[in-house]
Amino acid sequence: MGLLDRFKKALKKTREAVTGSLFSVFRGSLDEDKIEEIEDALLSSDVGVKTTEALIEALRTAWKRRELKDAAEARPFLMKQLQQRLASVGSELRWAAEKPTVILVVGVNGSGKTTSIAKLTQHLHDQGKKVVLGAGDTFRAAAVEQLSIWSKRIGVEIVKQAQGADPAAVAYDAADAAVSRNADVLIIDTAGRLHTQENLMRELEKIRRVIGKRIPGAPHETLLVLDATTGQNALQQARLFHQSAPVSGIFLSKLDGTARGGVVLSIQDEMDLPVKFIGLGEQPTDIEPFDAASFVEALFS
Ligand SMILES: Nc1nc2c(ncn2[C@@H]2O[C@H](COP(=O)(O)OP(=O)(O)OP(=O)(O)O)[C@@H](O)[C@H]2O)c(=O)[nH]1
Ligand SMILES: [Mg+2]
């Protein structure tokens, strides 16, 4: 199955939701009433206010210049606009100039951090990269065990300490191990936290600091894992989290089975934060690197 087909499959529910509200509007003549109808349909599909406004303005301008003759032509026009807006944000991982590249994974409780790490590990492992994992969630009893099981299944090394250990100490050890074992990538798991939990946000800062001490410039990537099923709340969460800790990209989990996939577009467009990967299930292979052009096409086709 090609990338476009995989996106189409994953976005089935989102597409049905978008199609339900959007597709009936791309019929008949294009006029001011129709443009307002399209605007309402976009707003109800989790594309987001800012993105919708920009798209509608471009649509109205093109209509006034008589570049579009009917509503059917508005659809490919909007797709192209959206693809252009999204393509400007790079969704490649930021690689360190010198290995190891360190990826710190953060987010609220249950957003899918640990599972997403398993997926990212599988993805990089399949590309022949040597991955080391750091079990930085020392808070939850089963967290270290959960990551250990994934590491065994995928066949990568893990650095861990007992539950209750200082996560920054684990991160330092992991950074040390990644260097001495000549790893390409170190991925560090963290406990779930809210941006309002000051002590936990300070803990995150400490983790960053110690990794940077062992590996200058690290972490090179801080991925915020967001649960797509929460729709516009995921966007709000991203905004607040990003205000209290640096984030360089989004891993959007649980896109399978949700009708809220449109949120990808608003996160990327309104926050200038690239969606780098999407999660499409509970298995390590259920991951796709994000690609704006295919995503928009899958969503609107
Ligand atoms: N359907 C689906 N389920 C997912 C996906 N990603 C994660 N999950 C499920 O979501 C639940 C929580 O995932 P975890 O990876 O444990 O989340 P976490 O953020 O590490 O949770 P804490 O460590 O407790 O904060 C698990 O049941 C996962 O199987 C996904 O892309 N699709
Ligand atoms: Mg976890």
C-alpha cells in the first residue's frame, strides 16, 4: 500500500466527517452565500479558525477575480491552498550534526508517549539506525516495564533505573550510554505532565540541561505527543505546553478511528509547529512520517 492509500485508510472517519459537511457544498454556482457555507463547513471540520479564515479569504479573492467558475472548482483550489500553507513547515526529523541525535518525548498523561516511542524506534530501526532508549518515566510503576518490553521486542538497548529514581539521572546515563555505544539515536521517555505542574516542568528543564551537558546541543528534537481524538483541545494543549517548554515537533497519536484528523492542519498551520509523525494504531509499525501533500489529498479526495 502506498503512502496516499495508507493515509486514506487512516483518515477514513475524518474524511467521512469532512465529506459529510463539506462535499455537499462543492456543488452549484459560487457566490457569497456559497462561500459562507464553505466557511461554516471548514470550521466544523477541526481545520481551525485561523486556517479557515486564510483559506476563505484566498477563495473570495479568486472568485472576485473570476478565476473560479463554480463551486466544484473551489475544492481543488482549497486543497492546493492548504497544501501550500502546510508544505512550508518541514516535517523531517532534526538530525544532529554529529551522532547521537537525541529525541526527548513529552506530553500529558496517556497521550501515547511510550507507544509512540516504540513506533519511532521501530521506524528508525527499520532504516538501519542504532537506537538506544532512556526510560525517563520513573514515576509510574509500570512505565519502565512497558518500555523494556518494547525494547526487547524491537531489539534495541534500554537504559533504566528503578522506579522513583531521578529522571534526569536516567537521562544522563542514557546519554552517556548512547555516546559510548556509538548509537545514532537516543529516545527518552518522560512521565506525563501538564504545563501547569511547575515542579514537573522544572524537572523537564533539568532533564534537558543534563542531556545537554553530556551531549552538546541535545536534545535536538523535543516531540510533543498529542492525542488526536481530543480535537481542538489538542491544539490548545500544544499551545500551552509550548509556552512553558520548548517543543520542536508534534507526534500526533491515535489518528486511527477518530473523526478529528482535521486537527493536524490547525496544529501545523496555527502554531508553526510541524507535525512530524502520526500514530495509526497500537503496534510499533502503526506509524507514518507526516506528509502534508498526501494528507490533504487523502482528506479531500
Ligand atoms: N488506537 C490507538 N491507540 C494508541 C495510539 N497510541 C497510543 N495508543 C494507546 O493509548 C494508550 C496510552 O498509551 P501510552 O503510550 O501508554 O501513553 P503515555 O502517554 O505513555 O501514558 P503515560 O505514560 O501514562 O502518561 C495505550 O492503550 C496505547 O495502546 C494510536 O496511535 N492509536
Ligand atoms: Mg508512558
